[in-house]
Amino acid sequence: MLSFRDLAREQLPRLLSLARRLVGDDAEDVVQECLLKAFQKFDQLHDATAAPAWLTSILVNSCRDRARARARRPEEIDFDQVERFSLFRKIAYEDPFPYSDSLHLDFLAEFSREDVRAVLMRLPEKYRIPLVVVYMDGYLARELAEMLGVPLGTVLARLHRGRKLFETQMWEYAEQNGLLREAAP
Amino acid sequence: MISCADAVRQLWEYLDGTVDAAERGLIDEHLVRCRRCCGELDFARELRRTLADAAHDDVPADVLRRLNQTLEELEP
């Protein structure tokens, strides 16, 4: 098997990218922490092909722990209201680009990658982690449940709420950052 | 037939393949008859793509360099 250094080096860009989406400016610190923890537990890794998922698991848990420690107070979110929100219908109703033939696609096109990542950072980590790990990094909900040590149903429920929160925050972000102003025809 | 609200609530799960066969059948049946929910489905698909595309990230070279330095120190 490769040395820890070689295995980890291969994964560093991916781990840093993931950490940036999970904890923003704390990414470097959290990857450092992940490397230290992984090095201490390296004797538990018996198959080099499992290294990417193993390192991801350590990183995701480090991100979760850090976000929990920094949370000022429990998030108060009206999920009844969030559940009723539909971004598709909101765009159709508000019609932000009256001259558009493809209103919904035009709405999405206003978002740069940085904008999308900024929207994700508005979500509580409990909901951000599933969206990032499953929809951006391609892990299965079942795999994330194993990483976090929670039941699959918990991850599926957080994914559901996370998606709805993401939709509401996409709209709010667009309003607050001037993405809904149509260029003059 | 299920309502639009019931269909829309499960569209992402439908795209994820995490609804069971019976629910999938009900949503399929609804989508055949409901143009608006087909629009919602297409939008959900595009929104997922937007999210996935945002994963591409140019990580800062200086941070990578420092992290590589950490690795060197851990295992010279």
C-alpha cells in the first residue's frame, strides 16, 4: 500500500475543494485537522482503494464538529413555510425577466458558481452537508449515513429539507444581490 | 391520481431514485397528465445540475502548498 503521505497528497485538492464548500473560510484549518486525524488512524485503513471515502468521512465529520462548535444558537426555521415554497412557482409568479422566453433557465443562469456556493453557506451545516456531499460530490445518501453514523432516514430527511431551504435561499440571494434585474431590451 | 402538491414534494426524490416503486408509479401517472409538474421536474433537474456544476473549484495554490507541507512534516 502507498504511504499515508502519497495517499493523502493525491486527495488534497479534492478534500480542500470539499472543505471550502462545507465550511468556507475555515477550509484550510479543517483539512489540516483531517490530515492529523487520518494520520493517527492510518493503521485502520487496510485497502488503499477505500482511501478517498475514508478521508472524506474524516473530513465531513471534522466539518460537522467545527460547525456545531461555532453555532451560536439552534436554528429557528419555519419548515411548514419552507415546505410550501416552490422556487419554480415563485419565479413564474414574480416573473423577474418579462422579456424572457425561458424564465426559469434565465434565473439559474444569473448564478455564478461562487453565487451557488454562497447560497449553500447560508444553510445550517446540518442541511448543507448532505447537499454538498450527495449532489456535488456524488456520494450516495446511504454512504453519507455511514460516514456520519446516522440512520439513512435521517440523511434523506435532511436532504429533503436542505433542498427546500436551498430553493428559498436561492430566491432570497437573488433578490438581495441584484440578480433579478433584467438588462434593458 | 395524486395532487400536484404531492407530486412536487417528491420530485427530487423521484430524480434521486429514492422513491419506492408504488410512489414512482403514482408520480409517473401524474406527470403524464400534468404539464405544469413536468415543468417543475425539468426545473428540479436543472437546479440539481446548477448545484453539481458549482462543485468545480480552483483551489488556492498557496493553501495547497501549506497542506502539502503539513504532510511532509507528518511523514518526512
